[in-house]
Amino acid sequence: VAYDQSKITNLLQESFGGNCQTFFIAAVSPADADFHETLSTLQISSKVRNIQNSITKNKIDNTKVIEELRAEISRLRDKLTDKNFTKTPEREDVLQMEEKVRELQVAKRQTWGEKERLSHIYEEERRINLANKGILGWVFDSIKKENKEIQEKLALLRKEKDQLMIEYKERRRIVDEMKDELQNKITEYSKLVESGKNKEEESKHKVSEIQEMKDRLKQENDNLKKIKHQLKENQEKQKVEKEEAKSQTSFLKGNTELRQRLQSEQRERYEKDNAATLVEEADRIKMESDQEKADLQLKGAEGTVYSTEQGVALEMEIVELKAERSVMSLKIQALENEKKRQQSDLELAYKQHKEETEIQQLQNFQTFRNYRAVFEEQKSAIEQRYRSLLEEAIQDAVFLSATNQDLMFENQQLKQDMAEIKDKLTMSGLRLDSPDVLAT
């Protein structure tokens, strides 16, 4: 079988070099008997590795079909409206035109569905790209939802806090009652012991009741501590949620330019979507109008005659439609002018707000610099004063240390002199308290 006529070639023509993802697994053997097969397999694998597939996303494109249907509808419309066409229009042509119009509407609906799908894909890719860049533009679409979630969390935390407070008060009341009861039992037991009328069994019973009451009181205190810990955790959670809400608000306030750019991008996207919708609606109306014209021509060819009243009514309807068309054109023009004016006012307000914000930031920065300069001056003065005091303290310490050493040396010298005097007196046989020594 020739290579280009082989079934395996037809099966693998997309797998190697086509629009396909291919996984090639080569099975080799270390046995000597399979040397030639292994070598051939490795050579084929080496060649297969160098093949580059052209992977593209499959797309459903109805543009060509729509163009062909429009060309066919245009041909039939020209055939029906041709003034040189002396024969009466055939019903088959009218039915064929209606069928083509329906096919065109179906194709355009499919195209519009594809556009919506691509629009969703584009929106998701845009959000991912913005998130990867750290812009987080999608926060403007979900900020209400996030705020609502935060408020719901805060409401649940407040509700939990109220329940914990009720439980805490109830536990606190029980603990106080148990303390009073324990105090009463201890007082009764003390009085019983002091009176000397207590029996051993009764005394043991009282002691066991007091011990049991102490254990219960300890358990209730532990439960009370747990509730206090839960209240503290609840307060911490509320604090975190409030800080998160503040950070979102500060993000929106601190990124005016980003918000303006994203909103402008959203307006442009809405304008494009609305323009596409208007084009689709205009095409639909035009097709319906062509179909109605074909029906009217068919009725005229079949000999349908209108009465005078019907003709007058139709002419009046045409006049009303023309007047309505003029009014709608004026309204559209007025809306366009209003849109341009509001857009210019919005841009002007944004520029003014941006300038005021920049001026305010500069003023705040200047104020901060002034405070920083004063702070640095005070810091320098304090440091200078601290250094001078430290130097004086060091000098005083050195002086006191030198004086202390001198005094210690003098004291040592005096002790040595005293010892020598005592030795001399001892050798001379005199006592320290004798009258001669005292006189000396």
C-alpha cells in the first residue's frame, strides 16, 4: 500500500504536525535479541520528538454562512422588486426568501450566543489579568457583595456576642448564689463546731457537702472563664472584620485614578455591547420589512385590491410613522448631546477632583515635613542634652572613683601606721590604755 493511501497515514495525519495534542510512548527492550527493533524504535522516537504540532482553539464561525444567506436574500429581493420583471412573482420565490430569512435569523442567534460566550470568556480573562497585575479591578463588581458578606458576618458575631452575654450573666448569677450558699454552709459548720454538739457523722456530712459545693463552684468558674474567653475571641473577630471593611474603603478612596479608568473601560464595553445590539436589531427590522414588502408584492400580483378607506388608513399610518421617526431621531440626537455633555462634565469633575486631591496630598506632605523637621530638631536637642548629661555623669563617676581610690589608699596607710605603732608599744612593754601612752 502506498504511503499516502495508507489508513494509518490518514489516522495519524492530525496527530503528527496537525491540530492535536499527541503523546508518543516508545517500548524498548534491553535484550540482545531485540537490538534491531530497539534501535529502530529509538530512531523513530528521535524523529517524532522533532515534529511540531500546530494547536489552535476550535472556533465556530458563522460569518461565511451569514454572508451567503444575505447574498441569497438580496438576490431574491432584487428579483421580486425588479421593475423589468414582467411576470408575476412566483410564490416559490417568496417562500424561499422567507426560508432564507428564518435561516439567517437562526444563524445570527447562534452568532450572538457565541459572542456572549466569548464576552464572558473575555471578562473572565480580564479579571484574571487585572488580578495578576495586582490591580484587582473586579473589586468594583463585587464590592457590594463583599460588603454585604462582611455586614452579615458582623451581624452574626453581634448575635453570638449577645447570646454569650446572656449566658455569662446567667452563669455569673449562679456563681454568686453558689458562693453565698457555700458561705452559709461554712458558717453553719463553724457554729456547729464551736457549740461542741456536732456528731461525727453529721460533721462528715457537712464537710462532704462543703467539698461538693466547692467542686461545683470551681466547675462553674471554669465555665465562666470559657465564656469570657469566647467573648474575647468574638471581639477580636469583630475587630478583624471592621478592619477589613476599612481597608476596602481606603482602597476605593485611595485609588481614584484606577477607579476612573476601570469605570471608563466598563462604559466603553457597555457602549460596544449596546451598539452591537442596535446593529442586530436594525438587521432584524430590515429583514422583517423586506419580508413584508415581498408579501405585499405577492398580494398585488395576485390581484388584491384595497378600498379607498383602507388606502387612506394606510397613508395616515405612513404619515404617523414618518412623524414618529422624525421625533425619535430628534430624541436620539438630544440623548447623544446629553451624553456628550455629561461625559465632558464627568471628565471635568474628575480632573478637578484629581487636582484638588493632589493639592491636598501636597499640603499634607508639607505639613508632615514641617512636623518631621520640628520632631528632628527636638530629637537632636534631646540627644544633645542626653549626651551632655551622660558626659557629666561619666566625669563625676571618674572623679568619685579616683577620690575613692585615694581615700582607700589613705585608709590603708593609716591602718599600716596603726599596726606599726601597736608593734612598737608591744615591744616596749607598754599597754595602749596606760597613762603614759594616753599622755603621749
